[in-house]
Amino acid sequence: MTPKKLIVVDFTASWCGPCRFIAPILAEIAKKIPEVIFLKVDIDEVKSVAKEWSVEAMPTFLFLKEGKEVDKVVGARKEELENAITKHKDATVATA
């Protein structure tokens, strides 16, 4: 059985100040947790994806498992982001 990895999608924009603030923090978290997949979506480049996931503010972090949203953090909230990653990454390993 393959593990069901957590995917963290960072909806961002080049003009967004809080997005620029959280970007290096998210990069550090990503280095420390290789079992989680981190993706970045520039909402100005792919507006349809942001609309599909009902993203209305930047940054928005969606937490996905098996294509389903399991959590969401809106804003450059480092502690809330770290807590959500920790909470959901622990459930990424499938049990036999």
C-alpha cells in the first residue's frame, strides 16, 4: 500500500506583501519535512485554479489528501501553518 501524502498548496501572488513574508518560512518548513509535498500557485497566472478552490485572500494554504481538502489556513500565520502541517502530516503514512 502506498502512503497517502499530504499536499500543501500555497496560493500566492507576486504583489502580495504577506506572501513574500511567509515564503522563506514555508521553504524552511518544506526542507525539514520531505514527506510532505509543497506546491506554489500564483493566482495571477492560474486564476481558474484559485477560483476552483474558492481562494479569496492571499496567502491561502490548502491542505489536501487524496484530492480532498482537509484543512485551510488563510493569511501569513506561521504558527497556524506549522500546526496544520504537523497535524496532517502525521496521518500521511498508510497503515497495513
